Amino acid sequence: MTEIIGRWQAGHSDWLPIPPYEIILELIPPKWLLTYLVFGERKALIGFDTEEEARRNVVWLKTRCPVYDDDWIDLTPQVHDP
């Protein structure tokens, strides 16, 4: 069963109602999946063996995305029990 563990969005668009950049961290036992979207189109889907490794890559990806001065908004579900 898929469980969304983390979700972040950044940027703004004048012509689409969705934020341009989105990162989604999912747990699909036994793997952790990291999806990177640009304007809703999947640009990367990466699998990891551990949550620590996946979260390290979320942090890294947030520093590489071209969001200019916009901050990442954390949309992570409030309840998560691993």
C-alpha cells in the first residue's frame, strides 16, 4: 500500500493553477520513492532503500530546483506513524 510521507511545492505560475515545482516522498514497502514534478509532469522517479537516504535527497533536490526566491511549502500530512 502506498503512503505519502512528504509533499513539498514551490514557485508560482501566471498561467497554470498549480505550483511549478513539486516533490513527493512515498513509502511503498519496502522502498521509498521520490518523485520530482515540473508543472505536473514527472521529471524524476527515484527509489531508495532507507528513509534517511530518501530524505537526504529531498534536501539536496530542494537546493537544486530553479525556484528563485520562492520558498518550499511543506504539505506533508500531519499524521504519520512509520
